[in-house]
Amino acid sequence: MQDTARENFTLKELMKKRWSPRGYSDEKVSDKQITELLEAAQWAPSASNAQPWRFVVSRNGDERFNKMIDSLSEWNQRWAKHVTVLILNLAEKKFSFRDEINPTAQYDLGQAVFAMALKAVDLGLVAHQMSGFDHEKVLIDLNIPEGYEAVSMTAFGYLGDDSRLPEDLKKSEKRERVRKPLDELLF
């Protein structure tokens, strides 16, 4: 039997440590770390094992990164321009093995992205998922083939201080993380 427990963190601890900061350091994320993030996504569950997720990985300063930043809302551009890695998260709209719409493609992609977010915590990184971007523009600018939709974008990197952030974003960094009580989540 494969050992799925991590030496330092339980799954619950990883989930509690995960948060979405906007203050990133300039420290580079290694190729090995990016591979580990993608491998975490690779093992996420999916309907009919379709694995409908695809990713575009970019590093600060490369052409893809600049196109991805350009597609972000002004709000997200203000902080995301400082991250070291951006990943565009795409869902394949149809099953690759039959000509039918995959109704759970976005859901499955979400599980893969969450696996990356947890792996980021495990690696000492932080992740911030975003939906505030021009979904059509980024598809065109990055020459994504038909049949895929841009669902979200995730910033990865090392936690930094908030000195480069505008004042309104600095305040949001200091807010306490709050979760709804369980009884509000149940019908």
C-alpha cells in the first residue's frame, strides 16, 4: 500500500495553511517545483477519467506571462505583475474519447487546481486563484486551440511582504481568514 501521509503536515493542516495572498517575493520557483505542482494536478480525480485539464505555464518576463497579465482585470494586474509564475487553467469542453460535452470538465479542472494549491503549501509556496481576466482574449493571445475554455488563472510563488501593494490591497492581506460555520453549508 502506498504511503499517502506527509511527514510534516496532515491534509487538514495543509488545507488550513492554504490561503490566497497578493504579496509575493521575487524568489524564483524552480522547474522541479513547477513539475511537482503539475504532477499533483495530474493525479486529481475526474469523471470517466477524462482528465480534461490543460495548463499554460509562464514565468515573469516571458511573452506568455506578459499576455496573461495583459488579460487580467486591472484589480488583479496591480499585484499579479509581481508574481514569478502564472498558470492558465483550461478545461477541455468535450470528452476526448467521444463526441459529447463533458458536463463536469470545469469541476474536474477545479479539483486539479486545488491539488496544485495544496501541493504549493507542501512545497512552501503560496497560490492565488483568479477568475478576473478576459477569458476570450487570453485564448486568442495564447493561440489555444478550439475546444478549450479558460476557466481560471493561478499565481504561484513565495510569500513576500506587502510593500509593493497599493494600500487597499495591503488591508485585504491583513484580514482574518473566515469560513462559514458548517451548519450554514448544509440543507
